[in-house]
Amino acid sequence: MAGISFINYIVDTMYYKTNPNFDAENTIEISINEEVFADIDISKEEDVAIITLQAKLKETSDVPFSFDASIVGYFEYNSEESDGIQFKEFLKTNAIAILFPYLRSIVSELTGKSNRFPSYNMPV
């Protein structure tokens, strides 16, 4: 039933920077438009994949902070239980869905621990 197995993940990058030029008093609405990237690297010989998932908010004058967080997840492919679905297809949807909550948690902790905007819970 499970064509892929989630082995583990590690944190590759955790970066947060407060924007000293952000004018919080005169800003009515804050729009956070982060970018999310995924890179899939499959080792065909071992049926192993490494997925890098990254969320990034570039520093601009319109945002109170910038951040960059990335995690690396390790997965294995089980062709006998794959129901004919290719490894890459599993990885595109399932592996990214498995890793995303870990990345979101890191971003939430980084922004929350700044204590600058404690009432904001910043989802990715």
C-alpha cells in the first residue's frame, strides 16, 4: 500500500531578519508573499530520494521581516507496494505533503520567537 517510506528529515537552513526600516505604526495591512520551492533528487540505483523543501520571504520595505527556511527529507521507494505508480509521482505529491508541516512549523517558530508580532501566526 505504501509505495514510499519517509526515513527522516534534517533542517538545512533557518534564517530570520527583522526589517529595521519597516514602519509598523503607519502600516494598516501586511501582505506576506513567501516563495516555496521543492527540489527532487532521485538515486535510481538505490530507490532513494532526497527532497529539499524551502520557504523564503525576501527582504523588502513592505514586510516586517525576511526569512529563509529549508529542510531535506529522505525517502525510499518500494516498487512492490507502489501499484504501478512511479517513484517521482509519489514524491511530487506525497513526499512534499509529508515534509510541508515540518517546514511550516519552522517558519512559525522563527517568526513567533522574534516577539515583534506575537499575535501573528505566520503560515507558509
